[in-house]
Amino acid sequence: QVQLVESGGGLVQTGGSLRLSCAASISIVRFKPMGWFRQAPGKQRELVAVIGSTGSTNYADSVKGRFTISRDNAKNTVYLQMNSLKPEDTAVYYCRVPRGSGWGSSDYWGQGTQVTVSS
């Protein structure tokens, strides 16, 4: 069982920055991809960014050039640096780690951290 604990959310003005962290409870995550997803009120949960075990990254088009995902395998932690924040980035941000070898319906999720961007 993997526990994921997110931190770093908060209230920020348009154009501001935040850094999210997600710490995993066990080191096996260093061999797995890790990802950030978000869910805004009334919308479906969507991918923000993912990073592979070797550091390859993939971003949603809406955040490319503004957000950066990174990981520190020694700390079992994945980060999301968010710059140039916009009101449409307001959402609950979740960390996700696959249970198996790839993404699936039984993956591990964190409890979420609220990001609110004021206009």
C-alpha cells in the first residue's frame, strides 16, 4: 500500500507561483511514473503532468511552458512548480502513482491540495 501526501497548495494572485509536493510512503515509487492531476468544480479530473521513472515528462497543453514536474527519488517525492498561474488553474490537485506497471483504475491517489488563483 502506498500513501501519498500532497502539500503546497494555497491562494495566489494571477501571475503568481506555487510549488506542490507529493511524498510517497514507500520507495518502490522510484521505479514508477508519478503524475499530477487536477479537478475543477463541475469538471472531470484531468492530467496536468506526468514524469517517468527515468525523468521523461509529459504535460497538458494548457500548462506547457508554465508548469514543471520533477522528482527526487531519494525522497520518494514528486514536485510541480507552477508559474504564471491563471484563474483557470484553480482546482484541487492530486498526486497519482500507478498500482501496476501502467496507469489504471486502481491507482494510488493523494488526498488532494487546493490551488486557488484569484483574478
